[in-house]
Amino acid sequence: MSSRTEQVERAETEVVIRECTTFAEFAACVRLQRDVFGLPDMEISPVRHLIVSRQAGGWTLGAFKGDTLVGFVHHMAAVRGADVFGYSHMMAVAAESQNKGLGARLKWAQRERAIAEERTFIKWTWDPMRARNAHFNINRLGAIVRAYAVNFYGTDYATTTGERGQPHGLDSDRLFAEWHLLTPRVEACARGVAPPDLGPPAAEVVIPADWSAFIHNDPANAQRELVRVRTEFQQAFAAGLVCAGFERDATRPRYLFFESVDGDRRLF
């Protein structure tokens, strides 16, 4: 009997990552959005958006198992002053291909493509209450956070089975991930080794261990809990701290904040 690791490695070698370029491939991205996110059609990026994004300098990397799309990451061209950088609009992995390292493969492929285009920075958002996403973005990819957006998309949607795609009445707060592609921190993560030690954290923000269950079981207090986390993030950022760590814990998962060293942000 093969081990779990062998099964994952075999599944990874069966998947090829390449750019989506055809109408059929973009249509497959739309279908995968429906399957993975469960959002109403008005919230899904259509084929035309993916095509226009490509013409404007962005791209969509697809993960293909044979001719079947099992994941993708959509990378948009973004501008900040005179700088052109990447904005990672969305990533989706089919249910049967999740927990096999495919999401990480897509993100590292995105990094390689961006570097080949002489870009060194990619930005995206995620829900601050999702511990799994926090671990992936901060600990596995080496992203950092210095900004918090309140109700970024308007009223958010449920993601649990049976309720997916239904508005749950909560604000869609988001963290802005900063992925500085050539820093020692990210390069270490790309090699699968521990990034440079930042020392003891200056502050922390605890989040619920299972946000979906919290919303379902205690909806009356969910918005209150969201506001608490929002306030603590805003206070940490106002103090000049950088979120560059996440502690996985079954009962008290928490974001870790560190002092920023003026004139030397190489570790960040």
C-alpha cells in the first residue's frame, strides 16, 4: 500500500501547469469558480474578464490533469505610481485535487512567471478570519500584511456546505497580502526551509479556530467578533507593526506582529 506522501507526489506529477489561452480553458475556469466558491453568477469572473485581463498584461495559469482543468490562479497587471506589479485576483482548486500541494504549486509558478517578467511584487486579499488561508499565505508563501480593508466587497457569502453562496450578513473584511518575491523570507519559503527568524512578536491577534462553525453556531456574536479582530489589526498597524507570522493552534490560532526596522525591510 502506497503512503500518503507517495500518493500526493504521484498526483502532483500527473498535473501540468501552463497558461490558459483558449475560450474553452477560460470557460473551464468559470465552471471551477462555481464549483469551488459556490458564489452567485454575478460574483464570478466571466470569460470576457479573463480574456481582457490577458490582453491588458495579465494571465491565468491553469493546472491540467490531462485535458481537465483542476485548478487555476488568475494574475492581473496592476499599477502603483510608476511601478507595474501583479495582483492575484483569485485561485481555485477542484475539491478532488485539494490538500495535495496543488495550491502551492500554482502560487510558486505564479512567482516564477512574475520574476521572468521582471516583477518583484504581487498583492492579493484574504479573509482575516480564515486560519487555513493565513497559514498558507504567511507561513508557506512568506507573504506579509501591513493593511486591513473594512467590508472590501460588501456583504460576504457563506462557504459551508448547504449554505454556500448565500449572504450571511457579515462584512467582507480582508487583509492585503504583500508578496515580495525576492526577499530572503520568500526565497527561503520557496526552498521549503524556515525563513529568517524575526525574534519574539510584539503583538498578536487571536481568531476563532473554525470561523464557519462560529458563524453557523453563534451568528449573533459573529459580527462582534469580526469587529474585535478588525480593531486589533488596525491598532497593530497604527503602531507601525508588520504581520509576518501565524501560529496554528487548535483553540487559539493567532496572527503575529513584529517591529519594522527603519531603512532595512529585507526580512519583510
